[in-house]
Amino acid sequence: MNQRTAPSISLLVILAGILTWVLPVAAHPVTDMAQVSSWRLSSVNDWTAGEVNGLLVTNNAGGELRLAADASEGSFISAPFATAFATNAAGAVWRADLVTGTALRLELRARSTPPGNGDDGWGPWLPLVVADEPPATDPDAFTTAAPLALPEDTRYLQLRAIFTSQIPRASAMLNEVTVSYLATQITPPIFAAGLPQRPILFGQPVLTPRPLQISRADWAQLAAARPDRRDPQGIVIHQLAVDVSPATTLAYLRALLVYQTKVLDWDDLIYHYLIDSEGNLFEGRLGGPTSLVRQVSGSDADVQIALLTPADQPPTPAAQDRLVALLAWLTQTYNIAPTTLQPKAGGDGLRPAIAGHFEINSAALDPYPAFRELLPLLRTRIDTTTVRARWYFAEGNTAGYSQRLSLYNPATRPATARITLLPDSGQPIVRELQVPGGGRADLNINEIAPAANSLPAVVEANEAILAERSMALTTDIDSGPGIDRLSRVWYFAEGSTINQTQTYLIIFNPQPSTTRAQITYMRRDGTVFEQEVQIGAQNRLVVSVHDITLPDGSRPLADAHFGMRVIADQPVAVERTMRFGNRGSGLHTGRGIDTLSRRWLFAEGTTEGEFRTQFLVLNPNNQPTNVEAIFRGPTGVAATRRYAIPPRAQLAIDVNEVVPSLGIATEVIADRPVAVERVMSFAGGTAGTISTGVRAPAYRWAFIDGRTNDASYYLCLHNVSPLTSIVTVEVIFGDGTKTNLSIRIPASARYTLALHEAFPGETAVATIVRSNQPIVAERSLYPGGGARGGSTTPGIPLP
């Protein structure tokens, strides 16, 4: 056993007498006395009272053990020691000198009944593992970092010291051992499973879920925390080689706290988190992951995590799962790459970012072999468990629609996407999909969950993938990206019940508790109607706006145009679906607007042929708003119109009346934040598209869904810069092959690229648009050249 060399030998009583104090278990009626006392061996009489083999007892420093002349090994076994009270844990502090080539190992064993002859009744010898750092009050001593777990009725202790040497006539020297024994039993026992579990509060919000922990206040004593702070650079995993049952876990953790803070006089627990065999996660050190630990050698700024696992066993599956979940959250929160190497403290070589204790301190024994073998697999699991993208789709229906999810992975390495479908009855449906680096993948939802009337979806991935949903009738389609961030407030500029139009508001609550929301309908004439709704946990609510009927039989939104605002008491995802035209042949669906803006940009728009285009502007403010709409054709500004919108009202701009027979890009500017959407209808009003604008141009846009097989695919690009834009369109086909097109767009000009003409017959097409100037990009899809409807959506801006 490797141990450091103590520079001097002196006598020091680490702990004498009996110290007693109360450690309350917060929020529980049980309060127990945590007792600590000590047993010290240091004199000649102490050593000679025991069994000495191959050792010499000398008077040096008042009493010292060393190997006898020419002996290469020897041992000391103390006389049995009767504890002052029933104990359940013990640790030791000792003073020794070591020279190169020599070793000293200390062990302890326990029993509950008076000892007789021989080993009968004694438990196994348990090694006292040397801590990285000494007690705070004695920098020259050795100690165990964690106490041994003993049977709760232990009444007798025995110490064994084993000396070895590889050098003739050289020996380690032991002159003092103080064994501290503790009583932290809880009567009746409290099980961790019965304690409250709360999300960890530290760190900025990330996509990976916050793990649930048992707070320090719920299992042990709280103390004032004034730690030095530093953002962690890595993570160190420890294995406390103890075998504790669910009934004794809390008692042991209390002993660990008392031992490190009262016996060793360390500032607090040196482990930020602890995990037991049942997978319970305990908050250890106060102050969170940024609380700096100085008692672990070679670990300047790491999160310290300890698992309570016997030395000869790997962690249980439950403990492994909780460790992976914790590390996935920690690594994302503090930007630690799970599978990479980083410089060791002091710059001497490299270590894993997630390291076993032995990988940062060569003298450390833990984690032990059965656990060490799992570390590479755990690092990989952590990386794949980390959620780097999450998309929500509130709308979902395979009973009346053909539904597909299309995913694109802009990273170079493959991504694992986890799709969770939530039917209104039964268990969630989960599928995993591999998305190649730089490629796309599709999932046919009708094949997984056919004939489902309610099917919200959540897409998560370990890379920053992009996700779109396509919903299709035989007469119309809609396609667009999901919601990548939840919000408490959502706006829709468009809503209608005119000419039997059906408007559905879909509110998806992915939270673990019920959510309440207020829906405000703002009609075109300025009248307002409000509705209170409730959405169950991890459920969705569909509000059939066209069917809202008051108790008196009146229908406040019958035959009306209106905009909508949803305010929920928790973040939710909200979409709107509209069915219109002959027997509901037309379809719009898509996400709401979570942020109002004074400026909205649209690259697509036309009044040519049978198309009719409208812009809907919702002013949700309590004051009037002035709006300017600028329509740009191929040669520049074609028309400008100004409008005043009353408070909490909707405005409709009929573009066909302003600029007939023209393809246009549009900019809407308001003096107060508003919501703006564009509606395009064709085929006599039986089909159409709806889309929000974008608040700002971007240099890169992504479009995931699309095809040119029996469909027209247009990219509409608007250069809002005063300089010429050089645009590259990367086209990614279903088989993974790619090609590029280059386009020059004059300043302030609009350009339409017909991909179906350049690449006909492709069943799957994704595009990435890159420009040297900021532009606005939209995609229009028309199955059968418009005979089966159409869909228009802005791209997903890329960083």
C-alpha cells in the first residue's frame, strides 16, 4: 500500500474523551444522538499488550513498532478494545514514517459480543484506506477519508498492522494510532426512498434534465457554507468500499459527515454528491458543484462524486443509471466534454475529464477493478444521454393525417435521436433513430401509432439536430419545424371561424404537474373574449375555438376573425391547426410566436395567378400601434402602406389589393411589438399556407423536410443587405449524397430557386443555405404542383 512519507514523528492526541452532539434529520420527527469517541495506541504498553510477530517494540517516541532485524514482513494485532457504546462506523488517524521500498497497512475488525479465543465472532478485517490529505489539525498524520461501515451493534474493535519491506533492514515505523468510532444509528431507521427528492438548483438551465436529489437538509445537519468557488473543470468518481443496506444508508452517511467535519476537521464533506446502491442521489458538500474541494490530490477544480459500493462489486444498475444522469447534466451545465482528456493538475500529462480517483492520484485504490472496467462504457453512456437538442410538437394526429418527422444532424458524428410519442391513453411510445453526421433521417409516425387522434411528440438527441414535422391530407399539407423552447406566453396573429373555418388551439404541457392557462381572443373589431383552461401533466388540450359556447347558448367567436394570446403558469408548447375550404380540404398547422417584435421579414409572397395573400397583424398591447408594410418586387419597393391598429385587435392586409399579380418579399415595421403571420390561399380557397415571419435575417438557414418527386420545391431568398449576397445552397438527398448550387442576389432583391427543376424525382431533399450577407430564407412545397395543396415555412436559423 503506497503512503506518503511523514517528515517528522511526534505525539498528538487527535481525539480524546467522548464528544456528543445532536444531528437532527430535518423534516422528520426522529432526532438522534451522534456520539464519537476514540481509542488510542501509542505507548510500549499498548503495543506489547497485543500480538506481535516479526516486529520490534521500541521506546522511540514513547513507543514504536518496526520490523525486526532481517525480517521482510511482520504484523501486530491489538488486544480487543471495548467501545463505550454501540457503534456503527470507525476510522483512524495514525503517525508513521515510511521509506522507499517499505509499506504499512492498517486494518480493523469488529464484533458485538465479548471476545473469546480465536477468530470466532469477529467480522472480516477491513482495510483503512489512506486519504489523499491529512486531518486539518495535523498535516503530518495519515488518515482514512471515509469511516468503515460496521454492524450497528458493534461493541468491540481490534486493530491489525501489517509491515512489509523489499529492502533489507529497512522498515516502516508506526508510533501512534487513534481509532475514532461513531454511533449515528437512527431508530427507527429512515429509508432514503421515503425522503423527498428535489431537482438540483445549481447551474444554468440546460436541455439535459436536472437530476433529483435528497437535499442535505433532509438527511443530515446543515451548516453555514462559505466555500471557495470555481467552475468545475472535470469530475472525479470515488468508490467508498462499504456494504450498507437501505436501512443503514442514512446512518452511514451521517457517520461520514461527522467523521470528516468533526474528527478530521475538514470544512465540509469532500464529496459533492453521493449515490447509494438503490440509485438514490444525496447532496453532500454544501455550496453546489462550484464549491472547491482541497482534500483530493491532483484535483484542482473537480466535482467529487462517491458511490457506496462494496470493493468487489460494480455499482448496481440503478446506481449506474443515476450516475449517468447526474454526469450528463453536470457535463452540459459546466461545458465538460465527457469523453475527452485534459491536462492533469500541474500540467504533468493528461487525465480523463471524467476520471476515476486513481486516474488523478496514482496512490488511490478506487474505483476498484469491477468498477474501473465500467468507466469507458459509462463515459460513452454519458455522452449519448446528454440532451443537446429537444423539439416539441404539440400537434399530432394519425387518425386523419399522414404524419412524418424529418431529422437533420449538422454535426460530423452520428446522433442518437429519441422520439417520445404521448397518446391520450396508454404508455408513451418511444423510438430511437440514428441520424448520420451531416445527414437526415425520417420516421413515419402512422406506422408506429396508427389511428391516434392525439399524439404530441418530444424529440431529444445527443447532438444539436433539427426537426420538422409534415402532416398531410390528400388535399393539402403542412410542414415546418417544431418548438425548440417552451414559453409561458404564445401569440397567433391568425384565427378564424368565417365560412365554416375550424380553428383548433393545441396546448401541450410537458411539465410533471397540471398547468393553467388564460386564452385571450382579440377580434378584428377590437372586442375581446377570454377563456380559462387547465392542461394535465404531460398531456395536451385541444381547444376547438369554433365550437366555444357559453352557458346561455351564445357563441362569442362565431363567424369572426381574431388573433390569440395564451398565457400559462408554466412553460408550454402551443400550436394552432386550421381546417378550411370545401369540407375542410385546406390545412394550416404550426407553432405560435413566443416573442413579439417591431420588425417582421418575409421572403415569400405572391398575388400572381390564383394566389391570394394576406398579412395578419395582432396588436396585443393596451395602446394603439402604427404599422408600415413594405412590399418589394423584383425591381425594388413596389408599394408601402401604413395602418393604425386599435389596442388588442387584429389587422388584415389584403396584398392582392395593394400589389396585384406580383411576387413579393415583405417587411412589416411597427412602433410597438406585434405578431405577424402571412396567409396564402389558392385553388379557390380550398388549399393554402400560413407562416410567421422572421424577426431578423441570418447567414445560414436549414430546411429539413422536402421532396421533388411529384412535388414543386421552391426556395425563396430575400437579400436584405445593401450589398450583393453570394449564396451557396447545399442540397442533401435521401441517400446521403450532396451537391451545391451558387447564386448571386443583388442588394435588397428577392430570388426564387426551383429545386424541382434542378433535381427532379428526389424522394427526400434537405437544404442548407449559406450567405456572405444576412438574408431571409423560406421554403414552399406544392405536392402535385399545387393540386394537393401546399406549405410555406421559414428556415431554421443556424449559428
